[in-house]
Amino acid sequence: MIREATPDDLPTITALYGREVLTGTATFELEPPSLAEMTGRFSAVRARGLPWFVAEIDGAFAGYAYASPFRPRPAYRYGVEGSIYVEETARGRGIGRALLVALIDRARELGLRHIIGAISDSTTSQASIALHERLGFGRVGRYHQVGWKFDRWLDVHLMQLDLDPTGVPPKAPGIDLTGGLA
């Protein structure tokens, strides 16, 4: 089951993400963020009207996904970057796919144009790339040796889904990116 995340999910989300920070390369953070930091991130995503979903299997937390602004400048207001994290015990059961489909559907509802996937080298990166390709994402580039973690350089594979390849002008206002980063 996929549902909207709530603040009550944040301790479990924080724990999963913390494990990924400490043991994986899907994120380039080096220190697990606190619950307060993750609460702030959740609030920032939701304040922009963007989705944050939780997946459950038989009522148990299995993973989460959210969309965040692709870049902070106003011309990027029609693009988001998707992030997906799945509990190790739930991998291979369609959770990542269900979460990504939910993100795609919500991005369409919001009148957005692009979803970007930035997939770093990891034990699951080829499966993630294949999943994105099955859902229509194309490979658009790679950052070579852009991250240093666990005493090695890591690449980031860039993927993009164009939700409306006709190129017609947008009908929705896009994401409010006022007050973006410097």
C-alpha cells in the first residue's frame, strides 16, 4: 500500500535513511540527520505542495519516496527530483516501482514536466536504473567520480522522464521556488 507520509512516519523514515547514510552510497551524506532535520526536510517538501509517500507491506513500513525541486531557480519550477528508499527486507517486492509510479502520477497531477533521477553507484544502482528505464526514464548523462564516500569515488547516473514531450506551454504554475537557495 502506498499512502501520504505523515509526521508520525518520520522516526521510521529517519531510521531507514540513517542506515543508508552509514552503510550505503545511495546518498552522499556522511552523517545521519537527526529527526529534527528530517522533520524540517519533510516540512519543506510538503510546503511546496510536493509529494512524500510511504509504502507498507501488511501494515509494516517498507520504504518511502518524495519529490523535491530539481534546482532552486524559478525557470526550473516544472521539474522535480525523485528520491526513493526501500527497506532492505522489502527489496525485490515491487515497492520501489510502486513508489516511483506514485511520484510520476502526482507530478502529472501537479502539471509538472520532468522528473529527474540521480542514481549513484551502489549495489542496487543497476536495478534502480533498470526500474527507471521500464517506467520511461531515459539516460541523460553521468557525473563521473563526483562523490567521495567509503574511500572511493562514486559516479552519479542521471535519468529523466519527460511527462509531456510535446513541448506545449505549461498549464499549471509549477512549483513556487521563491526564497530558493543562494
